[in-house]
Amino acid sequence: MWITIVILGVLIIVHESGHFIMAKVKGVRVEGFSVGFGPSLIRAKVGFTVYSLNLIPFGGYVKLAGEDPESATGKPWEFYSRGVKDRLAIVLGGPVMNYLFALLLFVAIVAVVGEPLTQVGEVLDGYPAQAVGVEPGDLIIRVNGAEVTYWDQVTTIIRSTTDDTVVLDIERDDTRTSLTIAPRQEKVKDLFGSEKTIAVIGITPGEMTSRRRFFYLGVKKLWRLTVITYKALGAMAIGRLPVRESLTGPIGIFYIAKDAAQLGWLSVVHLTGLISMSLAIFNLLPIPVLDGGYILFFLIEGIRRRPLPKRTLEAVNQVGFSMLILLIAFICYNDIVKFKDEFMPVKVWEKVTNWWDSR
């Protein structure tokens, strides 16, 4: 429980700090900075800003002067007194800060753990590498004539090969040897349920690592996960990826965080980075009441050169809020189904499902 609250609390502070900092940069007065909802546990006013820590830890907000168009008085420090570009920057501040925080965590992980070099760690029984005499400790110098320095280069070349053989140039006891291996073709499913065939030879990396490319690898990892996430959203939108199995809410995060904590602090840091990136992407979706919804409204305002009608905004926000509540309820229900054995006695769950089925 506590590890989940700490992770979400940190990410809420990071997100709201993005809005806070950009508001300050753009000259907009911040009247409130709140972590959580409900009754205040701690409350203090510094300058124009009231800082509060509230009882319910899921969420937070930054209250800006004049953020309601109806109550704005036209003062220069009010949100709606600023131009569209300034308002866009303030709204983008939250997701961007979450994204940068995820990058920081991924870079830090690589800087601490390092990147596997090309030394073979384990040779799997029954695979082609074992058959031709590859041994643990061998250092791979070239794959199919291409020089390799890092393990991801080795796996990328092998998995993508369309030839019948893979040639490894290895170094063993200061002696270099060339081995020709006929890879095994294996079918795997990607994140979107599509089946593809890859070539494998049955080797894993050793303990030799490098930290020279830690920033590059952190950026690469964040970019790859971002692409995967957007592809997953697209696959869910067209029905290729089951929504029920792909979304996780607070209940799911609680159990995932618990498992991560058992694996060690690096797993917790990695999970925090994943959630931070996911929050950035989710908040940028063009759904009213999310940051992405406001960004869409401001872009339309910039094109039209005048705000959308009040009635239109109210109607769209009401629909968006209803959709968001339904989505949260759906995700929480799925979490209960997926993790029911963890927190609900089986007999109780059976009574609930029997009642639901009988309706």
C-alpha cells in the first residue's frame, strides 16, 4: 500500500510541478497547489499560493488565478488573460514534466546497471549455439560480418536475419574463431497479438556491462516504450488488442508495485518511470477535462481566433467527464476481476459473480 502511495504521490507532485513552473514562467499567479483530494492534512500559505496535502492520495491540482473564464477579471496575472500560446504551454507543462521524469529514471537505471556487452552468459540446452560449440564466456566480435559492441546489436542482427545461417566471430582465450550456426525459427506474438517469426540461436548475455551510452539508451528506451504505447492505443481502438487485458488502474498498480518492491529498488524505479510516461501519454489524449482536452480547445481557439461558445464547452466537458468516470469504473472493475484472488475471498467473489450473472 505505502509503496503505491509513494509512487503515485511523487508522480502527482511531478505533474503538478510542471503546470506550476510554466505558470510562473508565463506570469500567471498560482493560488493553490494540492496533492490529493478531500480534507486537508497539511495546509500552508506561502505568498499567493496555498499548498495542501489532502487525505485521498489519488490525484492533485494546481489552481490558477482566473482559470474560469466567467470569473476572470482581465488582470495580467490571470490564466485567461494570457494568449493561447501561454495557456498551451502551462497545460503542456504537466505531461512534459512526467515525460522528462520518466527519461531521468530510465537514464539513471542504465547509468547504475549498465548495458550488456557481447560476452555470452548462458548457452541454452538443445539450441543451435550449443550444437556448434558456443560456450559461456565467449566474446562475440562480429555477427554476419558486422562488428558488434553491445548485446542489443547481436540480438537485432540474429533475429532479423533471413538467411539459413548466422556467422559468429568469437574470441575465446585470446583465440578468434568463426562459427556458422543454423538458427531456429520461432513464432512469437507481439504486444498487439500479431504473430511473427524470429531467428534464435539460444544464447544469453553475460555480466560484462558498459555505462558509456547511458543517456542514449535511456532516450532510446523511452522512445521505444512511447511508440509501443501509442501502437497499443491504436490497436485497442480498432479492436486488435483487448481493452480488458490492456488497461490497469490503481488496484492493479498496487499489486504490480508490491511485486516490484519484492524484486528490489531498481524494479520500483523502472515501474515509476513506466507509470510516469503512461500518465504523460494518457493526459495528452484529446479527452475533455484532461490536459489533452484543454490543448484541443486552445488549438481550435487559435485557429478560429476566438474561444469556443460557452454552451459548447460545457456540453463537451460534461460528456468528457462522464466518459472518464465510466472509463475509470471499467478499469477498476477489470482490476478487481484480474486480482480478485489477491484481496477478495473466493466465496464472496462467487456470490458477486453469481448475482451479476443472474441479472
